[in-house]
Amino acid sequence: MSENEADAEAETESGVQEGDFVRIDYTVRTTSDDRVVDTTRQDVAEEAGIDDDEYDFSPRIIVVGEGHVFPGVDDALLGSEVGDEGTVTIPAEDGFGEYNQEQVRTVSSSKLDEENRRPGAQVQIDGEQGYVETVIGGRARVDFNHPLAGEELEYEYEVVDVVDDDEEKAAGLLGMYLQMEPELRIETETVEEEVTVEDDDGEETTETEEVEQRTLYIEASQQMQMNQQWMFQKQQVAQDLMDRLELDRVVVEEVFDGSAGGMMGGMGGMMGGMGGAEAIEEEIEDIEADLEDADVDAEEIVDELEDDE
């Protein structure tokens, strides 16, 4: 290996490497009209007229080389250092694909909800998501291409931090999967485990020994439990967390807090359908009245029980 090649390899091996957890700020624009389509920076969003009070404008954690960003960005991040900035041009084929005219199809307007029978409406038909172009009579023209299909993109980024803390890594991974970061913690616990040992004579016996286990505890709020990604991919998400963070297990803890009032309200509505609280009180009063009116002699009942014995 030549000296230049050795220097190049050493330079590549320093800084961010494949598999590293990195926190980045980024802004993605279309090169055709400089339109901001995604950003982690609130000042950029405000300047672009993007108003989303529920969006968390803050740097995102990604795993380099795992397809969490466009391929060209993954390549640019390798060897980078904290504070490095760059801009990568993403061709359409590496972004959201080339525009395919065959993905624009005519469907019966009966497949659209009445409020969506208008140009620009976002619809889902037979599992495909698209946008209505025109509606004429009983037919609708729907574009099933991604809204950014055919667009060349400009990806501007800054390496904010390299993440070493495992709890931050777990939060970042869950953020990518669920678009939310639940409360979590990692605990190392000592547990007893049965192991098989072999003595000098080759006989196997079972012994109990203490081993350390790393457990990730995730507080599953009601919002998380209703998250579709979590409902359908929880096993995959948990396995990914265990593999990447060298965990022995993942424990999901259900959490009920003040927001559960909504649930109780829903249950109250169900009970209201069966007569409501007033009806229940009336039923209780009727039962009490029936008991008072009943011709029951307690002493007589006791005597009868004693006679039976």
C-alpha cells in the first residue's frame, strides 16, 4: 500500500463511521424551484412559510450506512467530524424515483369519498396513495406517483453530534420508527440463570449462576399504543433495538395518566347509551325500594337454616 493510500484509509477511518449514531440538522429543497420539502430547522421552516405547531424542529438521530438518509448523504457523512457541513445533490432516481406517467390512472369516482371528489385531494385507493387531478362525471384521474417523483433534491446538512449514550440511541431509533420519542431507561440487572456444566468425568449437571442483563424499559403512552407503526412492527422494532444496543430484552410498560380522562369519557358515553347515570341511580333506588317492600323476616330465615342443620 502506498503512502497516499494509507493516508486516505486513515482519513476514512477517522471521524464518523458506518454504524455510528449521528445527530444531524438538515434541510431538503427541490433544485427546480428551491422549495423546502423537509427541514429540522425552525427558522428555515418559518422562512419557507411552513407552519406546523406539532412538528418538533430539532436535530435528528440517524445511523450512518443504514439507509436512514439518501445514499449520497450516507457517503458524505463517512469520515466527517462534528461541526462539518455539506450539501449533496440527490438525483430523482436516488430520491423518490422518476415520474411514471403510467401511475396516473382513471378510476371510478365512486371509489372516492364525496369530500375528496376534487382536484388536489389526497386519497387512498386499493392500498395506494395518490392525488386527484380531475373529476369529470363518474370518473376521476388520480396520480399515484410520489409528490416528489421526478424531482432532483438538494440535501444540506450539518453534523451536530456523535451519539454515544445508549438511551439517546434508543430514543433516536424509536423517533425514526414512530415519529415520537417515548420515555425510556436502560437498566443493568443481576438475575439467576440455569447453566449446564460438565465435571471431570464428563457428567453434566445444572447449576444456577448470577448473570447481568441489560433491559430497555419503554413507557408506552396511549399515543404510542395507538401508533400504527408500533402496532404492526413492535416485534421488529424491539429486535432492532436489542441487536444495535446489545440488549438482552425490551420491556414495554403501559402508562395511564391524566389524559385517560378521554377514555373514561368514552366509556361514559357507552353507559349513556344504556340509560346514563340517572337511569342507573333510578335502578338502584328501585332495588332498594323492592327490598324494603319485600316481606322478609330475617329471624325466620335463621331459624330455618338452623333447622336444616
